[in-house]
Amino acid sequence: MLYPSVDKLKSRIDSKYSLVALASKRARQLHEHGDEKLDAYTSHKAVGKALEEIAEGALTPVQQDASAIYEDEI
């Protein structure tokens, strides 16, 4: 069985794309800097640790304003 479960992750973040993007960015940070947010992890790999942090609520995605993206292009 996988931990954390996809259902638990989906209850924290509604979009699979956002979940993957957040987990990959956090995994890179963990790999490069090692600044862990939880006291104990089940996983030994950076991606698993990132997913555990999301499942526990230690990480949340930041919402960007869509208009801010287009303002630079005008």
C-alpha cells in the first residue's frame, strides 16, 4: 500500500497537476537543502517526504492571480 494515499492527497489539493508541481518543487528543495518540515518521515526519498508533508498539511500551494501573468505581456 502506498503512503500517503492519493485520496488523502486529493483532499488537501484538488488538482493532480498542482499536486505534482508542488511535490516536485518541494522534493528538489529537500534534496538540495534538506530543510525538513516534519519530525519523522515514513519515506526515505525526497518525493515521498514531500508527499508526506502535503498530506500532513505542512505544505499548501500558493494561488497566483491569473491577471498578473498577462500584465507583463501587454
